[in-house]
Amino acid sequence: MTGELNETQINNLLSSQVVGRLGCSKGKQPYVVPVTFAYDGVYIYGQTTEGTKLEILRKNPKVCFEVDTMTDMKNWQSVIIQGIFEELKSKEAEQTREILYSRIFPLSTSSTIHTYGYLQNGKVEDNAKIKDVMYRIAIKKVTGRFEKG
């Protein structure tokens, strides 16, 4: 059986995942990359560095964001968001960093990702930030689909 996810199911999926795919476009050429993210019920938050993705986003802030979960080929859920990229500065960037890190770091169990040097007394130490640019995606449209076998 396939169908559409309701609002609660969409929010649950977005809140339970930390890796999504960000799609942006330079002219007629789409560009899709995996990104870590946090969702607060209103925005998708992320971080990046200078490079191809950020260059494209600054020129064309219209984005598509996709998150999914899959047990097997007959049991999956997927959410697609149409939105607007917003690069954040100053206070908003600091708040976003805290939202993102508080969501991502508790899940860091790999020896290649750890909180050492980034948290001091449970708070993100701004001068030890990982990436230069904090952003959010203002959500304009959301759709969700599923298959349950």
C-alpha cells in the first residue's frame, strides 16, 4: 500500500533524521548534496563552507530538500520540501549553530566526529565552530509519501 504522509508523520520523519539531500540549481543544471540538518517544526537548519553549493544557493535561493527512511523496498517514507535558502549572520547564526549542534552532537558516536573542542560547559564554543556559514531553509511547501508492505 502506498499513500501520503499526514502532517504528524511528516514532522516525525523530519524530527527523527539528521541527514537529508539538498537540491539547488544553477541554470538548467541541478546540484544535489547530502547535508546534516536539524528541524524545529518551522525551518530546516544547516551549515556549510564556501564552495560550489554556497555559490549556487547565493545566486538562486530556491531549493528542494528531501529526507527519507527505508526499512526495505516495501517499507519506506519520504518527505520533499520546497523552500528558500537563507544565509544567517550574527545572532541568528549563533542560535542556528546551537540548534544544529544540540541535535547532531548527541548522535556522534564515530571516532571521526566528536564534541571535543566544540563544546565548553555544554555550550557551543563559537570560536571553535566547524563550518563558516549557517543557514536555514524557509519551508514553502511540504509533501510526504510512504509505502507499507
